[in-house]
Amino acid sequence: MQVTSPVRDPLITGGKTYKDVTNDIARHVEGKPTKGWLLGLAVSLTVLLLGSLALVATLWEGIGMWGLNKTVGWAWDITNFVWWVGIGHAGTLISAVLLLFRQKWRTSINRAAEAMTIFAVICAAVFPLIHMGRPWIGAIWALPLPNTFGSLWVNFNSPLLWDVFAISTYFSVSLVFWYIGLIPDFATIRDRATGIRNTIYGALSFGWDGGAKTWMRYESVSLILAGLATPLVLSVHTIVSFDFATSVIPGWHTTIFPPYFVAGAIFSGFAMVLTLMIVTRKVFKLEDYITMGHIELMNIVIIITGSIVGIAYITEFFIAWYSGVAAEQYAFVNRMFGPYWWAYWSMMTCNVISPQLFWFKKIRTSIVATFILSLIVNIGMWFERFVIIVTSLHRDYLPSSWVMFYPTITDVGVYMFTFGFFFTAFLLFAKFFPVINMAEIKSVLKSSSEKIIK
Amino acid sequence: MERDKNFILGIFDDEDILKNAVREIRAAGIKIHEVFSPYPVHGLEEELGYRRSRLPIAAFLFGLLGTTLALTMQFYMMKFDWPMIIGGKDHAAFPDFIPVSFELTVLVAAFGMVTVFMVSSNLKPWGQPRIFDLRSTDDKHVMAIDIANNAAVDLEIIKGALKNSGATEVNSKSFE
């Protein structure tokens, strides 16, 4: 028996029964695609195709197609990489950390958030892969395999190699976690279907029968995977931040980076979950499952992580001043008042000031305001990475090599490619997979629904 | 393995009634084949008398294997097979090996445990489960009682026990 405080708001509204849950969620998988969905898919596929031109150009001509120069050797590529990895943090955080904390509200959003994570990590992986010029060779060089001339190994002292391990482990463990959760729901769809759909979802459901013994093992696997994924989430962005923090570039060489990057990642990830879920709940009419309560709780996570990020920005400045190192101090003054002042102040406005609006209950519980702010947060987080990367590099040690960075159309195109991929993948997921974890919703229904069955 | 073919099914609507029913039926000396539910029912495995899953132990051992493999690989490559001085550090720069060791621990633990789960629960893409009642993945709990396994108990007593313990329907199911 689960005892839930009667003071708490119900997680699922509308007096749903178990049958309603199945019908409401499986309906979208079984029905014909809607016009809105087809339109969305057409737009994303167009963006994907246009973006692939830039991807092909990069692979054909080399990364000279990008706007990099001899001073700014890292710019949009790594900015986009860190941005996408950051977005990919919310899914596993919601499914793993909130599972360990027994936050039942996660059941409505974990499936879609994890799917988003997986697609975002794929988008992120595009950048380090294509920057190698010949990824079909480079991808092999990144693995601990002996090279053609003997056993010269990869460098295990390099954070870039740690990243290879961190991102690939994160991706594959998240994928497994997500898929294990999908198996019982695929079985539900299988048992409702006939013909070819029955065969396909039958194979996807791995012959799931829902026996008590299997459920017991399933619960055990979920808990252990959550326990493993929790430090994993924290490690991934920590290691991404090591790419910068272990270098000796003023503006990058700071010990605050790991926690600051992790907070920023959760911040942007939740913002992207909100952007997607606000649209999904509207289009699929899932307002009873993803309620205002869910949106408000996610907004609270955004205030917290946004404030951590804000404090990190200020701390960085203080430490730069307090260190007494002229180069360090200059790097920070240049961020604020140098030629990239607009990027810096966009970042400050979007990431530090705008999430503070969520302190007002009216704003926190408004769909429109939440949607707009979730977009603003992700714009701000993109600028954060751009500021850290480009403004720390563009004025290096010799004033004669001071330059500005200008992106080329190829830079823009490759970024577009990842957007096209992300939305295409998410739309396909939303149509063919159950967007909400039906089994987990049913398991919290009795204690958290508006109408208690019997 | 020869599988039994004839079952009596009790259909239940509510998880708490189900748990009481399992207790009562087991107390009456009837052996339950399995209970099929659309979602995990907490405490059901204890009522059914299942032993706690040993998957966490498997995960721990796989994790240990991952750590060992990762550290062995890194020390072998960096210290013994082709030592190089990088950044003026020792060849065996132990702190530098921690991130990769952590990641491989998680990777091997997760994949090892999931593989054991798949094998032990007989989950595979070509798996053909025996479905006792299609509603068991939707909104009903289905308790299956194997007739051959309860030869000593009269059929009517089993059906009566199911009815009395709160089953909304009592059906029988035979497989080919």
C-alpha cells in the first residue's frame, strides 16, 4: 500500500482508469498520422536535407569550409557540441536521479525526455566526428586499438579521449535504460494490434509477458541502472568541461568548470524538455498526464540550476580578479566589454536574469511564458558556450594575431543539420513509440490519480 | 521442457485485492503458476514467495570486471607496452586513468546486468510469450493456476477460492 498525503495535488488529472491510460497513449501510435505531424516532419526533413549539403561540403572539402582561423581554432563546432550534450542531460537526470529520489512526477515525462537525450547526444557526436576530416579513419584512431605502425596507443592522459569514453558510455547506457522501459509498453501495443503491427511490436517487445517475476527483475534492473546512470550524468559534463579546464588558456583554466557545466547542462536540458513537452501535450491532448504541476516543478528546477549558473558566472569573475593574473583578468574584462560584449550580455540576460522571472507563480504556471522562457534559456546557453570558447581565444597572447570569428554558411548549415535530425527523430519517436510510459503511469495511478479506483 | 497446457485464470481489477488474493490462495494450499500485471505491483513478489532478485550482485561483479579491465588496459598501454612522457607526468599517471575507469565500470556493469536480465527473463526479439489474457498488458491482473500442478486439489475448490478472494472473472485457458 502506498500512502500519499491528501494535501498533494494529483499527478494525473481527469479521473483516468487504467484502460483510459492505455487508450490515451496507444491511440497516437495506432492512428493515422495527423496533418500537423506530417507538416512538422516535412519541415524537419527539409532542414535536415539542406543541412546535409553543409555536412557533405565539410566532408568533401575539409574543415576549411568553416570560419575557423589560426587564432580561433575552436568555435561553432565545439560550441554546438557542448550545447547538444548539455541538452542531453535532462533525460537521464529525470529518469535516474528522480527515480532514486522517488519523485513520482517523473513518470509522465521520462520517456520523452530520455528520447530527447538520445537524439541530442547523437547531434552532439556529429561535431567531434566530422571535425576529424576523415571520420571513417578518425573514429578508429579514437579507440584504444594499435595503429598500423605498431602498438602506439591512444593517450589516456587526454581529456579529449576521456570524452570519447564518457559520451559513448552515456549514449549506450541511456539507450539501454530507455529501451528497457519501452519493452512493457511495446507489449501493450502488441496485444492491442493485429497483423503486421502485431509482428513488429511483438519483436520490439522481446516477448514480454508481464509476469510478476519478470516485473521484479525489471524493477531491480531499473533501480541499479538509475544508480549507475546518476553518477554517469554528472561525469559526462564534468569530463566535457575538462576539455577546457585542463588547458592553460585564460578563461578556460578554472577549477569551477565541472559543477558549473553540470548545472548549466541540467538547466538547458530541462528547458528543452519543456519546449518539446509543451508542444507534445498540446498536439497529443495529454494535458491530464503532463499537468501544470509537472510544468511548475520543471520550472523550479530551472530556477535552481539557473541560479547556480548565475553564481558560477560571478564567481569566475571574482576569482579572475582575485588571482591577480593579468592575462586572466584581461580575458574576463574582454568578455564583458570587448568586441563580443553583445554575446556576453545576451548570455547574462537569457541565463541569469530571465529564469528569475519564474519566482512569480503567475509566470511559472503560464504555458506561454514557460514556452518563451524555455526557448530563451537555450539561446542563452548557446551563447554561454560561444562566450567561453570564442571570446577566450580570439585575443590570444600576441596582439598581432587578434582576430574576430565569422561563421560561414557551412557552419550554419551543419548546425541546421543537427536541428533537422533532432526534430525528425523526435517526431518519428512521437508517432511510433508511446510518448508516455504507460506502465509507470499505471503504477502511480492508484496513489496519485484524482479519482481513486474503488 | 514439457510445458503444461491447462490453466485456470483469475482476473483481478485492483492491486491490493490481488495481493490479498495471492496470500489467501497460497494459504489454501493452491500453487500459483504466475501473476501477470500491466505494471509492477510492489510487494506482490513477496506474497508470491519469490526470492529477491540477484541481479544487483551480477551488476556489482560486472562493475568490478569493468574497473579491472579498464585499469589493466591503461597501465599496460601507457606504462609497459609503449611508455611515453606526456606533460612531464609519470608513465603510470594513475589519477588520469580514473575517468576512463569509471566510464568502463558503468558500461560493463550496465550491459552485463541487462544481458543477464534478458537471458534470465527469456526476453529476445524472436520470443513468443504465452499470453494468458490479452488484458494483462492493459488493465487487468491475471493469476494463472496450473491444473496439472494442483492435481490434488479439486477444480471447483480452486475456482471457488478465486471467486471468494475477489476475482472479477474466473476463466480457463488451454494452450495447444
